[in-house]
Amino acid sequence: MFDRQDSLRGSITKERSWWDLKQYRLDIKINPLDRTITGSNVIKYKVVQEYNIMQIDLQNPLEISKIIQDGIELKYSREGSVYFINLESLQK
């Protein structure tokens, strides 16, 4: 039986279909002493349809601490392992 998390992660949602990922740029630091990973990820994407909410999936125990676009910190919500990012303006 499928639940909402399965549907969010396994479906092409409106929050996924409007953008086409072009590049991830990861900068990570692994700290074996306290068993943590920290870092940043710059995402480059092409807009294929106008929209302003982006869906990113991130499995536990990884977490997003903040999201910045064009120097502005964005608001986001989390539903299980799915993050919904509210972009400042309609992406065109």
C-alpha cells in the first residue's frame, strides 16, 4: 500500500515538472569525530514552465538548514523527506 510520501517521492509532481536540473555543485565536509556531514549544494536549473514552488527530496538524516536564491533566504516547508521551497518570484 502506498502512502503520501511514496506518491511525493515517486511521482512527477507539479513542483518537480516545471524545472529541469542542469547541475549540482556539492561542497561537503565529513567530520568522522562527531560523525557529521556538512556542506552546501548549488543547483542550476532550466525553467520549462512558469511556477514558484520547487520540490527537493532529501532522505533522513540529511536536513536543509537554509535556502538562498539571488542573495535572498527563501522559506520552505518539509513533509517527511520532501522539501517544498517557496521561491521569491514566479520562475520564467
